[in-house]
Amino acid sequence: MKIKILFVLAVSAILMQGCMVQPSLTYGYTPKGKISENATTLTHKIGIMKPLDLRGHPGTTPIYWAYLPLVPYIRVINEPEQFVYTFNGFKYDYEADFENLVSMDLQSSGIADSVVTSPDAVEIPPLITGPARPDYIIKISIQQLDWQTKYTMYCLSIVGYVPQIIGYPNSYGFSFLKYTVQVLDSQGKPIAEKSFSAAESQNGWIYYYGGYLRALTRAYEQTSPEFRNFLANTIRESSHGMNQENPKN
């Protein structure tokens, strides 16, 4: 009887935290300030294209294996859209969310006067033929964005909910992020490219799964200073090159 009660409490906890999960990488995110407080903006307008999904999709062990007696743990890989849908039923556009995260960061960096986002991940012409085309375009391809964990019932099958209810994690792992940024000029010509990656430790509890997306955001924050410097240096070098090609009379 006690085991049944514990099981009901555990399931209720999972359902409750699922309803509270905020399906956004930008939730609670506060970007850093300008790259230099005294510096002026380097360009007028930057356009960010919706990221390309170039992830592989590694396999994961069926969750029910963890409930077999004496099984210490199973390997689980959660991807953002699958994770969010499983726990609260939202259809999650992680590419657009990541684009918004980058946009918030670059707006705060002071690199450009304006940072705009595009819903298009492939077609460049709509960006460079409009009346207010950007000075630079950023194309992002995402190679990895997931949470890899060892999910455990502590070798106890369903009784493994007992340590989880009193506060022990039910999964141990890391959130991984890897993406490539390509910078294009106002004509859509590539001028620089660089890859960035980071990992963030993240365990899971039956009372709190929302930390997964927070961990991915923290992983992005690890890459942000290098990304900002890369973009700023690319714009400086590009502007210097254009000035040499078109010297003032």
C-alpha cells in the first residue's frame, strides 16, 4: 500500500512539474552588457536567419529498462522539442527559440544599432533585396543541442521512486551545445565562419525538469563572449577592407 502511495506521489510530481516547464531558452535569460561600455556600435543592422538543424539523432535506451530489477541506469538522450512535448504537450520550435536567444544577446552587445530575425533558414534573397537590408547576415547551423543523462531507479525497480521522492536525482548528465556561425555581407557573400561548443552539468529530479532548458542557455552563455568577439572582429576587418577598396577622395 505504501509503495502505491509513493508511486502516485511521484507521478503527480512529474505531471505538476511538466505543467510548469517554460518551453523557452530565453525564459529568465539576462544577456551581458555591451562588449565595451565606451565603444560605439560597429554597424547599423544585423539580420539573423533561422538556424539550420544539422543535428544527428543518437539512439536512446527504452525508458522501461530502468525499471528492471538490478539495472543501475540507462542512457537517455533528450532533444529540446521532444522533451518539451513529452512533459507539457507544447510543440516547441527550438530553432526559432535559439534564434531569439542569439538576437537578445547581440542586441545587448552594442555591436549593431539593430538586430532583426528572419523566419527563413535557407533563402537569403528576401533579406538582401528588401528596402532596409541588413549590413551583415548571420547564418547559424546547430550540430548538437541535447541533454545526455544516465537515468536511474537505483537498481530498485519501482521502489526506486523512494529515494527520488526524498530528493535524490533520477538522472545524472550534461547538456551539450555545438553550433557554427557564418557571417555574410549585405550581398549574401560569406566572409567568416567559426564553430562554438560548450557543455553544462545538469541533473534531473522528479520535482524539477525545467533545468534542462536552463542548462542549454547556460551553455550558450559560455560561448557568448567568444561569439561576440568573433562577430565584432569580423565586422571591423570587413569595414576596414571596404574602406581600403573605396578610399575617400
